[in-house]
Amino acid sequence: MDFIFSIVAFVVLVGILVAIHEYGHYLVARLCNVK
């Protein structure tokens, strides 16, 4: 059961990191006035 929990926690963590990363791209695009 710990193994499954570790996989779920890893997937959630990666998902959060990707979301932050993509939001960073969005902010840079806004600052550079990219349409």
C-alpha cells in the first residue's frame, strides 16, 4: 500500500510542478506582451 501511495504522491507532485512551470511561461508572455 505504501508503494501505491508513493506513486500517487509522485504524480500529484509532478502535476503541481508542471502547473507552476506552465504558469511561469504565461507570466513571462504577459510581461513581454506576447499575444
